[in-house]
Amino acid sequence: MTIAPSEKAYVPFVSVDHMMQLVHHIGIEEMLAGLAEYIEADFRRWNLFDKTPRVASHSEEGVIELMPTSDGEVYGFKYVNGHPKNTKAGLQTVTAFGLLANVGNGYPVLLSEMTVLTALRTAATSAMVARHLAPKGSDTMAMIGAGAQSEFQSLAMKALVGLKSVRLFDIDAAATEKAARNLAGMGLEVVKCRSAEESMEGAQIITTCTADKQYATILSDNMVGSGVHINAIGGDCPGKTELAPAILHRSSIFVEYPEQTRIEGEIQQLDPDHAVTEFWRVLAGEAPGRTSAEQITLFDSVGFAIEDFSALRYIRDHIGGTEYYRDLDLLADPDDPRDLFGMLQRAAPCGG
């Protein structure tokens, strides 16, 4: 006997296919700008949120993480992995899904893919921060690492900062070609560079986003002049960095959540008490951002749960009245909340 689920059993579910359709329905640059607006709004109410470093399970192959937070009314979490060697097997380096729930009764209100959404929210966060910290009039970015993030980063900087030119470099020439091909016709000048040093020419913003889980020197000290903004997003777990320590000592460093960044970010290379600024304090007017034209600002971004919460809020608010989700029969809903077993028995096959 089949028991039809009640309305209380259903949770809106956004699949990968629906997410992609939603992006095109809204427009990718418009969606990146909208996500940045939601992320900035939540950063401005930072003190309302539960905050904890993500719960990570590390292995030689990669990491699996849970990223939870709540603003007291809505709870959210993301499941995400990071396995750099996956691409050799035709798999994504990062996959993710996330959930929002009502704190009052614990019922989920949204379940969503977050592989595509994480790429979007990461880029939106980078550009939101760069809008406040990058030199005024920044229009050229060096993009070191032309993997899955490169196009999103470039378009987010275009939408929020006014980027006109992106200078691409990857040690894998095929990745550079891929990114250049994908960005063709997107309103950016795309320059394919033969070295990281070449990509620096004329760049006011430098983005590093490489995948190898190791201490690396993607940027050496002599490559970075004064008056730039560095958007370091590749170093995101213990033992994985991209910048020479000397660059960190010359920079004003901004982070999401120090307790997490000191474990996973570029600043894991520094003393535990090295001064950093939580970016939300800049938005709140409690700390300065860029203070001079010669200053090097560094956003040591590892990704934080509040950004995912913001992205899921954005999706929840934008799927209503569209076809870009489906109701998923996710929750048990017996006629009598105390009789879950009775509900199970009523579904037994006839004659069983």
C-alpha cells in the first residue's frame, strides 16, 4: 500500500540541472552581484551567527568537511570535499551540497546542490572584498591557476569591481586555453601568459587559485610590487599554501574567521599572534581597509560557512515562482507524530 506524502513531507530541492538553469535565467553576472549583496549583508550582521571552524576529515587524498552556522532563526550547513587528484580520474576536485532549516522546528526548508553554487559564492566573496580593498580604478587582474574557479573569479571581478582585462596563467597550458575559450565574448580582454611573472604586468589585482595540496610558492616576494590587492584563495587546508612568507609580512592581511584561517590559510605560515583583520570589521567601520595607494592588501580566503549560508538564502529567495526546483519527499509525516511505526506499517505490501 502506497501512502501519498503530505505537504509537510516535501522540501524544495535544487538539482545541478536546475541550478544551471537558474543561473542562466538570472544571468551569471547579475547572480554573482546578487550573491555578493547577500554575503555582504550577512557579514554586516556577523555577530548574530554561530561560528566554528569547519569540521574536517583529512586524508592523503584530500579532505571532507562540514560547514555549519546559524543566525538564530535559520540553520545552514554545507558538505564539501576537496580532492586535487580527482581530475585525473575525470572527477571534480570539489563537490558539495547544502541545506537550510528552520531553527524553530528543525524542519529543512531547502536542499541544494552546491558544487556550482560554491564556485559562484567563492567568486562573489572575492569580488565583494576586492570592491572594498583593491586600489581605486583596478581594471586588470592576474589569474594564476586556470581551473574551475578562474572564469567565475574573472566575471565576478568584472561585475563588481569593473575589471576589463584578465591575464591568465596555469602550468597546464590546456587549462589556460580552456579558461580563455570560456571567457571569449564575455566582455573581458583575455591575455594568455607564459609565466606567472608575465601575468603580473599591469595587474592591480592578483588572484591565486591552484589545487595541489602542498606548501608551494606560486607568488615569490620579488613578483609582488606595492599598491596591489592579492586575492589568495587556493590555500584552504593545513599544509597547502601559495605565497612566499615574505609577501605576508609586507601585506595588510584580511581574513574571514581567524580561528579557521590560522589552520588552513596562508597565515598558517606565520606566528599564531601575527596581526590580521577580520573583514567584517571593515564593513562595520571598526577597522580600516585600504589606507594608501602603496599598501598591499591581502585577502587570505579559505571560505567560511556564513558565505554558504548567504548563498543558500539567495537561492531560497529566488526559486519561488520558477521551475528551477522540485519538491523532494524528504521528511516522514505520520498522521500521529507519535506513531512513526504505524506509518511504516501502512506502507507494507498488500498481503505481506
